Amino acid sequence: MLQKPKCETFITFMVDSVNRFLTHRDPKIRQHMPEIFGTQEYFQVNGVDALRDLYQRQLLKAAEFVRYFEMIDARGRTVYFLFFATLRLTIVLVI
């Protein structure tokens, strides 16, 4: 998607589910992890912050700008991250 000029994307990264599936007993579920991350490096990370950082690094290989927003539930637990990625960022100043 990010190969298209003027493309912007928002990605909902359900980090809690991904973290849970990394060690799932069923290899059919684990086999999708390289597709999510685009690397085998996910085996070496541990925890929500490390997964978020790895995902951001991978997105930066395809996008010039990547930002994330952390969505937290009422108990203060991270539910998911919303990633924004784009090739170019145009800033418009409104006066």
C-alpha cells in the first residue's frame, strides 16, 4: 500500500492478541507472525513495548513517517496501537 505516491494508512495493531499468539501451541496460528512483522525478529522480542517498537521499525522501511497512538482501557491496560504511516507528510499552516 505504501508504495503508492500520496498514500497514507492507519493500522490497528492488536498488540495483546499478537503477543498471545506468538507462543500459541498451534503452529498454524504462529505461521502468520512473519507476515505481520515482515521479519523473523519477532521471536526475539518480549512484551508489548518491544512488539510495538518492532512493528514501527518495520513500517519505517516502507514509510517516511510513522507515528502511533496507544489506546488504553479503563484499567490502564494497552488494548491496541493505532499506527499512522505515510511516504510524505505535508504540513498546512492555517493562520
